[in-house]
Amino acid sequence: MKKLIVVFGLVIVAIVFVMAYLFGGKQMVQDAISAESVTLEVVTPGPTATPVICTPLPEGMEMNLFALSPDLIKVEATGLQPGELVSLIFQRDVADWRVYKGQMEASPISPIGEDGYFEYEQSGFDPLAELEENAWLVQLIHARGVACEKITLPE
């Protein structure tokens, strides 16, 4: 990637020299070519988050959510592929003057077993005073897509 940026930068410099020469800047081009040093800065862009987009459940897959208490959710899924690794994102939006998004992520360490069954419990879903209900979007990221379902926890 760095080589591509350097090559791209050199191509732009060459184009600028040719354009300057063609439009009467012959002396300026000669002065630039005779310069003793050239400084080239390579900038690597920072990482960006990949958006999580919900997809329909593959045939034979099922996901169920259970509110075990006011701050505990149990996620069950069947029909996953044996050996695959899954990740979970628990997300809620707080619509007020600052538009805040609450999010928790979990990546269970064990791969899915031969039966394709997955079970996970996550706590910490404390209700917020400014919200009428303690509702969360649960996103199960698996090998064939992203299963999504909403749950509202009891008070």
C-alpha cells in the first residue's frame, strides 16, 4: 500500500512538471529539477470501523433472546456451522439532545460445537432514567451474516 502511495505521488509530481512546462513554466520546471532535495511525506490512513448490517437468517438457523432479569440477556442460536466463531454486539440508542449510542461487545472464545448450538449470557444492561424502556438490539455476527433481534428488559 505504501509503494502504491509513493508511486501515485511520483505520478502526480510528473504530471505537474509536464503541465507547468507546457504552459510556459519552463524556467520553473528547470529550477525544480535542479533542487538539491525533495521531501516526500507518506501518510497512512487510520483504521475505520466496518458497519454491521443485519441480514436474513440462513435456512435452518434460529436465534432467540431471553430477558432473565432487568439487566441480564440470554442469547441462544441453533443451526450455526460447526467450528465457526461468533461475536455479539448489544446496542441501544438514547434519543435526546446529544444522540448517544450505548454498545457492548462480546466474542466468546469457544468455537461452535458439532450440534451448531450457541448459548451466551451477558449482564450489565442497566436501565437509563431518560429512557421509557430498557430496549436493546442484539446482533449475532456469524460466518454467513449478521442475525439481529430486539429485546426489551423488564423493570
